[in-house]
Amino acid sequence: MYEIILHNRAVKYYNQLDDKKAARINRAIETLLENPVSGKNIKTLKGELNGKFRLRAGKYRIVYRIENDKNTVIIEDIGVRGRIY
């Protein structure tokens, strides 16, 4: 099982969400606990974000990286599709 850590930028965005949207993000993040590498809504990013992943949660995107040696997922940013990339 992986540990989830939120970067300050992700926390700031998350704290602005209403309860319904925050619950959607929570459910998506919970899927990363067991397997943060593959899934229906997970994609490996390329280019400037090479080495990172994105998790789709409706219109929201969660950008994260994995530190396998520590079994840690670091969520770097959360936002709507048009803003996050």
C-alpha cells in the first residue's frame, strides 16, 4: 500500500473545492493507494511532465509522481483540464 502526500499547491486547490467536488477527488485519490501506475483513468505524462502521471476524476486532473523506494505517491497539482497542463 502506498502513502499519499499532497504538495502545497494541491492542498491549496483542494481546500477551495466544495464538499461534493472534494469527495470526488477523495474517491479518485483512494484508488492510488493500491496501484498508482495503471488504471482506467491513469495516464503517463510526456514532455515537460515526463515521469509523472495524471489521474482523471471527471473534469479534474490530479498530477502526481511516485517514489517507489518509499512507497509514496506525491500529488503535485489538482485542477481542471485546461488549467493543469
